Amino acid sequence: MNNILEKLKKLNISTEQLKELEEDMEEVIRNAEAEVTARGKLLEKGLPPLGLRSGGSSFQSKPYYGIHEPRGRNVEFIPDKFQILKECKKDKLEKVRSLLWMEANTLVDGIETLKTWETEADIQQLVQKALLEVAECCNLGKEIHLISEKIFSFNRQGLNTLRADIAVIRNKFGSIVGVCEVKKPSTGSTRGTSSDDLSDDKLMIQISNYMLELRYTWGLRFVFGILSTYNHWRIVWLKDTDEIAKAATKDEVKASKKIDDSNDTTQYIFGSEILSYNDSNLVETLASVLWKMYLSQIDPPNGLNVDLRKFLCLSTSYGEQIVWDQFKVGTKFSYTMPYHNIEKFILIRTYHHGRDGHVYLASSNSGNLVVLKFLNDNRTGKTEAEIWRKVWSSKRAKVITLYGHQVVQMPFVFHYRKDNERHLGFMPAHQWTSLEPIRSAKDLLASDEIIENGKFDMEKIDEFIDNPTEALKSALKELAKHKIVHLDIEWRHLALLPYPISKDKWTVQPVMIDLSDTRKAVSEDEAWSEMKEKYEKLVLELQTLSRENV
């Protein structure tokens, strides 16, 4: 560096500028040295110590576990062994640069620690950084990513309160393959003293709710979870994942056996020993569980009633409660909405979580299909239900109270679906994960699980499948006739409503869904005029895509 500075002096640089350059170069050298020192430190020492909590080491606190209810069965924790993969031993892992260790530049009692922290959100960020660094070590850095606050279903406290702190996403297809629940450590000391934070019964109920949803709703075959306070870590898994938890190589991570535990009165959660932040096996263990998550097969539930599959069920007959349950063997389904006094709603699939709330395809216990929109606290569904009744003649559409939430009860529809490059068409009830376009009424009505599928006017449906712009125009014109303006006209809000025209004959009517975003117009002409421009834009978009795909 001295030689460089001497050369700079000859360029007539001022003393003040020279001093600034010298300070900048010293900082560059320090950072370079820190980066070299941090490379491989994760494998050598584990994670850096957690800093003091704001307020000092005397500030005492405990994790908040929230209010979580077991869904139908008591949850029992069983300590067990989690096997580290041969491919994730330290000599097989990459010595990557550790940003955590580069940030550990605060000295406490002569020990390099991270900066002070204050909230559980701070701990969550550190845990996420640690998992990403481990992913880099085991060559998963480009294969997975993590997202925070992933919404799952809901509980009595609110629609958006059941959310995992961290979800592990496999980049290919964007599938969720694991979850991590984070709690702040129960002490403000530098390295923490209590590992009991990860043994609380309510925490086991919480993580099991996430894991069971991954298993049954999303079809994840091997379900693992990670519990962490940063100071301490524990791996947990479901009963039918135990074979994979014991796997010692990637080749052994194979399809797990399907275990029918429907008669069990207890939901078992298996879990590893608790590892400290600096445990010599921590990085290997985290690398192994990330790989086991990544290699998990996903069996999307294509069909309404799948063997051994359980569904979230909202029971109303003996006090409202959520349980996991199955349909009766041989249940046949119907597009006819449920009648009054429903004892149990069975949530078959999630449509989406949006600004209005959570939307599900559901069924009564006897197989009558229905769409349920659980409304966010600041929303009302009165107008939406009224439009369904008056415009689309769905007399049973209404607002009900279910599990402490306002819910709009609506009929099932074949909703229109498109991705960035293709229009996939109207989607059937029995299959919703396929990316193949629906080409005909025969494809739309292929399931023999629904009793009305053999009663439809196939030619009428084919007309709308072949020409969705006419379906869109018909639905918007019907709204305009009732002096209603839809304020969010998109292809995803177009649908076909199945309805009977006689005992043995059914047909469909084009409709617009997501009716919460509407307003009244003065006249039919005003309503159509306001919607016409967006309609024409969507027609042009479809024509452009059709030409590009020829």
C-alpha cells in the first residue's frame, strides 16, 4: 500500500485527498481480511454467539407461544434420532464466506458476538441468514429460497394469524417443502441458557398444524420442520416421515410408506435432540434436513376424495372446532350448494389468500360443493352475496358466521385460469394442479366423482371454451343489465356457473367472480361503457397471445 501512496503523491493529489484515499484503502484491506477469516468459519465454529438483548443481560424475557389448538387429536412429542446425511458431513461441505461471522464484530467478555437484538423479528432474520448460509455450504443455495411469514390456514384469533415464520421453497415449481418456527430465547444473555424454549407443548401444536397442512393440503410426502431460538435448534417430523429422518444417504431418501393413522387418537411429532448454536453437529444437521426437505416428493391431490387424504373440517354440530378428517368411502359430489343446518364443512383446497380474505373450495359432509370466502376483519360480504342471488340467481348464497369469522357462501364455478404465456381455460373441480390447458367439455367434466357431470349440454360448454371472449362479454353484459360495474375485470375473475335446467339436464352460465369490488351505476349503458374498455383490452391480449403461440 505504501508504494501506491508514494505514486499518488507524485500526481499532485492534496494531503487531504491522500488521507481519504489511505483510509478507504485500509477499509478495503480490513474487509478483505475479514472475508478471508470468515470463509469456512461456519464449519469450524458453528454459528457466532448471539449478542446481548437491548437493555442488558439482566433483562429477562420468555418466548411467546400464542394460542394454538390441536386439530382433532392431542399432540404428543416423541424424542428420536435424526440422521445426518453422509453427503452433508463437514468434509463434503463448501467453505463459504459467512456474513454472520463478518457481522460478529462486537466483543463481549473478549468473545466476538453479533450485535444487540430486541425483538423476535430480529431473531427470525438471524435464523433465516443462518439457514441460507448452510444452504450455500451444501450446494442448495441456487435450489431453494426462504420466505417469511407464510400464511397457512387460520385459527380462531384471525385469518392471518396462522403463519409460519419461515417457509422453505424449492425453486423448481415454487413448492413449499418445509417450515421453520422461530422463538426469541428466554434470556437476554450472550449465549443463552435455556433449551426448554423448544419443548413447549403449544409450540409442538403450532408446528404440527403447519406440517399437517403441508402433508394433506399440499401433498408433501416427507414433512420436516425446524424449531429455533438461534441459540438452540431442533428438527421435528411427522410419523410417516420417520424412515426418511433415519436415512443416512441421499439415495436412501426414497418414497416413504403411506401410514394410515386415522384411527390414532394422538398426533405424534418426532423430534431430534436440541443442538446449541455452536454444536459441532449443527451445520451438518441443518444441511441434512434442508436436503431431505428438498428431495421430498410432492403428490398433488388431483381428485376430490383421495385415499388416506385428510381435510381441514369445520365442525358446527358440537361447538365449533377444526379437525383433520376424511370423507366417507365412496362419497359422490354435487354442484348443488348445501342446504341449511350444515354440521360440517370440509375444506378441499385453497383457491387463494387475498385482500378480502381466504377463499376455499369446500363441501358438506354429504358432498355438496360450495365456495367459502372467509372475510378479513375490515370486509363485509353482504353486497357480494346479494349480487350472487340477484344477478346469477344463486339463492343459497349468503353470509354466515363460521368459526368466529364472517364467511360468504357461494356456488362452485369453473373459474378461468391463465399463466404468463398461456390461457389454460376453465378449470374443473377435480383437478387444479395440472398446467395443461382444458380443451373441451369432455376434459372439464372428466371426473366420475361428481354426479352431474354426465348431464351437461356439452356443445354449449365447448362454445365458451373455444371462445372465452364471448363468455366474458356475456358475464359483463349481465352485470350491466343490473346496473353493476365490476371494478377488477381480469381473466381470473371469469367463470362458468353450473346450474340445472331440469332434473336430468344441466348447463352453464358465464359469470364474474370476486364481486366485492363493484359499484352501482345510474344506468345499464353507463355500467357497460365503464367496463367496455377493459373488456376490449383483455380481448386484444388474448388475440396477441393466440398469434404468438401459433
